[in-house]
Amino acid sequence: MTHPMRLSALLVCAVLSGCAQSTTGIKAGGGDPHAMQLMSAGKATCLATSSSQNSHGAAATNAVRRKAGLQPVQPDPVLAQVAARHACDMAQRGRMTHIGSRTSGPGPRVKAAGYAPTVTAENIAAGPFSQDRVLAEWNASSGHLANMLIPQVRDYGIGQAIGPDGRTRFWAAVYAAPK
């Protein structure tokens, strides 16, 4: 069993690891350099994203986009559903990763949901964190911020799930632009 302080430090590290932007999924090489096994797989609590949660995340993203002189993103319910499903998948596996159980990255997940993207990017995190905290962590991380500041991005969705330990929240945010 992992000591609680050690697990907490590991989770903070997980939140702060950079995430690659992508137009087709994970970068060439096949693996996910950001993947991290945080706990044993098990029953997760999968949560639907409310429109207010999605709007709140889009507003936080737009605050940093505005400072960079970029157009705002719109909260998109399809992208929120994609993000929530991926957060659930990560939580069930106890693994923070861009690679899904049945997909190679965010691009294929977005396409499978019926959204035809020209670009996709994804931020992920895991830890005992609220939505405000995870958004603040992403804003403070250059890799995550780079995804938020992709000029072509127009739509946004966020999702979360609670891991088998009942404490760890797995987060995914998807950024995309339609064809």
C-alpha cells in the first residue's frame, strides 16, 4: 500500500506533467510518455459533465486565451461527453494516460463521437482536486497551457471521474476545432 503523503506527492506530479497536443492522437512513437499508473484498476464513479461545469471550464480557458489575444472557445456538449468518458476510462484503469482502452488518443475519441475535427488536444490530470484547482494547475503548466492556446481551437469539453480509491479524481479536457 502506498503511503498517503507519497501518493499525494505523486498525484501533484501527475497534474503537473505536460500533455502533448495532437491532431491525430498520440505523437509518433506509439506510447504515451505522460502515462502514469496511480492505483489498481477497479470500480470507478463515472460522472456526467453538467453544462455549468463545462461553461465554467470554458470561461477559465477563455481568460488565458483572451490574455494571448486569441478567440474564445465555446463549451461543447459532445466534447464534454468525450472528456467524461475518457476520465471514466482512466479512473477504471487507475491510470492517467492519453491512450484509451480502445483508442490511441483524443482525435479518434472525438471522431467516434461524431465531431469532425481539424485539430484536437487534450489535457489530463489525476489527484484529489476540484475543478477550480485542476484548471489552475493546467494554467500554471507550460505543456497544458500550450494546448489551451492553440489558435485554431474553437470548442471545449471537460470531464471527471472518481477512481476506485474513492478520492482520486481523474480529469480530461478536450480542445478541438471543427472542419
